[in-house]
Amino acid sequence: MKQESVDFFLTQDHERNIRQAAETLKSVLRPTPLIFSDFFSEERGCNVYIKPENLQVTGSYKIRGAYNKINALSQEERQRGVIAASAGNHAQGVAVSAKMKGIPSTIVMPNVTPFLKVNATKAYGAEVLIHGDLYDDAYNRALALAEDCGYTFIHPFDDYDIICGQGTAGLEILTELPEADEILVPIGGGGLISGIALIAKALNPKVRVIGVVPVGAMSMKISVDEGRVTRLAGVKTCAEGVAVKQPGDLTFAIVKACVDDIVTVSEKEIMEAVLLTLEKHKLIAEAAGVVSLAALRKRAKPGKNIVCFMSGGNIDMVTISSIINQGMVSRGRILCFSVDLPDRPGQLLKVAGLLAEAGANVIGLEHNQFKAIDRYSNKVALEVTVETNGPDHITRIIDLLEDHNFTVTRIY
């Protein structure tokens, strides 16, 4: 976006425009009132609220910006149709918004897009084109088609109408909880946090808006730190919804001016948050959707009212199974270890008895004579996976085995 356009949009009446977007969206959105989290509040020592946009139409907040943008198109633009590039939630937001307005839509998606999201986008009535191995390939193809065919390109984040649409979520938060101290928001390209920051600072400048990025996708944080829009060579995170190489020009300017801080979270913290959200609140959230909850350790202070924005819940079952398993490992809920047993009867039974005594639930066991490091040592390798109750329980299990002269090698 050219600098003169950025400057123009920065001078607009943001509160008025976001309130107008809220009116536009009134008949479209599903209510997502805040959920007070007893678990996270107790664990972190503050008052934690969740904004559950995983329960929104299409399973994410993206419909807010997409519908607001498409609603603002001229009649001529509507007749020509719209196009977008996306590997996920933006695609579905554009597709369903276009369908609601009776506008033809085309979505270009890269080869890596999960079938779940491809099929969902098609089900909303869009023509889906698969192109390229990366989002950038799909993005460039969509721009070319927009030029050749006269489609209006719907940008996923660097667009003022998109930003105002996303900002309606911030308006809802502060209408429901005006005493909020902080709002933690995931950052990919920056459209969501830009809209939330604009309305938050308009309604109550004391509210702190905190961005959250994975350590493997810090394009906005690096850009702010360096004072210019910076493009990363690559991104690597399980939170694909915020895996953006370069933030927008307008979103960068808004974040730089209105966002109070940007914190990072590790893959381990993200996976733990997916597990805990599912287990404690029965909410299915994608990895990008829980990065705000993953950041609570870094922001929690006694008495503080913190709103964590849960941005989406579109995740396939294979992925969520993998993330849950890794989250259980990081929380100390699963222990995998090996021991070398003397090759004589009764040793396996002895280990099983000790695990039962320690209250460990065996979920996997491999007893293989051919896995011994030294076949002539007269020892057999035993690999065991058990379900545990946390780090303290793991320590008790290992101590008990070692007290009975077993040497334990922890695998994970």
C-alpha cells in the first residue's frame, strides 16, 4: 500500500467506522460472549476471559472483515466478482460473505491447504483454484487473475474495511467488559489486532492491547523492532493461521502507533494451550487460535482483567491429535522411558508391578531382545509409555524404578 493511502486511512474516524461495521454485521454474526475461565484464572492468578471466535460463523473471526469489505463494494464490483488467496480462514470468510451477497467468488489456495479447508470453502459456493506450493504462489496468482478478469481482490489484512470489520470484535469485548485491563491478540498480518487496537484506544486509552506471535513467525514484531516493514525468509510454526512472512503497510503503521507490546510464545506453549482449552473448556481451537492463552504466563498479574482472543477453531482431526499428544508430553501427562532388563524371567513383571504401585497407567510397551545395545550383555531393552498426572508424578515414577536398581533413560 502506498504511503499516501496509509496516511489517509490513519486520519479516519475509526470509532465511527467500526461502529458502522458493527451495524452492517449485526444480522450476519453469531454472538460470542466472553467466557470467564476459572481454570486459567486460578492457574495464572488473574481474571482471564476468553473471546471464543472459534464459535463464530465459518469457525473464525474472519467473516467480520470479509463481509464488511464485500458489503462496501460498488454494484459494478459486485457484478465482476471477488477473488482472494488463502490457505484457511480468510478463504471461508470471503466465500460465505460473497454467497450471502449473491456475488461470485474465486479463492486461490496453495497445495498445502488441508482438505478440510478446501472442502469447506467449496461448500460455501466459491470456485477454488489450487495453485503453487506456498501462500505467496497463490497470492500472486490471485492478483494476476484479478488484473486479467476484473475481479476485486479481497486482501486478508492490509485493507481498511477489513480492519474495521475485525475491530467489531474489540467493540464487543469492551462493551461487555469495559473494565478490561489487557486484550491479548494473535498477530499474523495484523488486521485483527489493528482493528481491536483502534477501537480500544478510542474507547479507553488505558486499555493495553498486546500482540502475540509464535517464535517461528515474528514478522510483525521484527518489523516494529526495526521500524520498517520487514519480510522474513521463511516461517515455521504449528500456528499456520498466523504464519505470515510480511505484515501489511497499513497494519504495521497501526500496530506501531496503537499496540502496547508484542510478546512471543514457543511451540510448546501453544500446544499446551490447545490441550488445556479442549480439556478445561471443551473448546476446539486451532493452534493460531490459542496463542493469546499461551502468552498468559508473560502477562498475568494479580487482579488484572485479561481478555484472550481465541481467533479460530478450524483444525483437522489428524493435526489436533498430534498437537494434543505433544501438549500432554509438555504438561508432564505422558512419560516415555526405556530400561535395560536382565534377560531372565520375572523382570518385566517386576517393572509392571512398580508402575502399578506408582499409579502410572501403561499405554504402550515394547519388550524386544533384539533392541539390547549389546547382545552379549545378557540384557533386554524395554520401552514403556505411561500416562501420568504431571511432573511431580513423573519424578516419583523414575525415583521408584531407580530405587529398585533400574537405570531409566527418559525418551520424552
